[in-house]
Amino acid sequence: MPHTDLVAHYRHLLDVAQWLDYTLSWTVIQPLAEPMDVTDIAESVAGSGYEIQETDVEGEGLFIDESGPSIMLLDLEGGFRSPHELERLSIGARVWDLFWGVNGHSSLVYAADGHIRLTMPDLDPQEAYGPDPQALNHLLRLLPEPFTRLSNASAMALVQMDSGAHLDLEWLDDQQRKVIVSADT
């Protein structure tokens, strides 16, 4: 699907599910060699003391699902991943962590093979930094206005184009798996 169609899809998603536009963290993990599943990722983010429950997509918590060739984590409270956690999640994988908050802060972090490759504060490609700040240029060049600040919808489209993960209204409206961390851990 062309980037413009994906941007229209995500613009529509954010218009209908307006609560997503306040605060969101969408992390996508794509295994490179060894297969990973939802339980592998849940244990990686929550430790051994967790369970997975089916619930509506709302409120606090970390929702997890397979999406295309990837596994996605959705945190409606936003910003749950530290750089160390993203590096750990990216061992044997590629990871995209897209965040925005009600205070106007936003970022896209891309990690692979256990290392953060780039951080793009304010979704501005001109401000990208890290060991490989051009790591996503193959996608940015496809944009009508490459290297200009991305909208939330455009950033979501880039993540989908690179990872194959997809977020839509049907997924948000259905019950999904939520990682519940035990109080004992």
C-alpha cells in the first residue's frame, strides 16, 4: 500500500479513535532470524511474573498482539520503554518505538541487533541522531516532502511500511491480549 494511502488510513484512525491522539506508545518488534511469539515478548517486558488476559483496549496497561511478521505492543498511557529496554527487545530483532504525549513531545526510536540506531525527537528527520541517523532514509525518501517533520499518522505509516505491523479500528474495538504484571514481581 502506498504511503499516502497508509497516512490516510492512520489519519482516519486517529480522527475516529481520538483518545489515541493524546498519548500513545506503539512498539513493534520484528524477529530477524529466530522466531519470537507473544509470550517471548511479554516475558521480556514483564519478567516471569505475568499473565495475559483478554480485555477491551482502554486504560492503563500493555496490549500485545501479532501483526504481520511482527509483534506489537500498544501502551495507551505512552512512553513505557527506556533505551535499555528497547536495546534488549532488539536483540535478534528490529524494533520501532513510536511515542507521543499530551504535552506535545513525540519521538520515533529505531533499534536493531541490540543497539539503538536512531532517535528522531519530535518526529523530525532533520533532528535524528544516533549511530545510524540515516537508518530510515529508505522510507523517508518515499514521502512527498522527505525530511520534514512527520505527522503522527505519517509516522505510523512509516512504521507499518518497514515492519508490516498494522493497527486499525477493528483491532481497537475487539478484545485484545493485555500483559498483567503480578504484584509479587
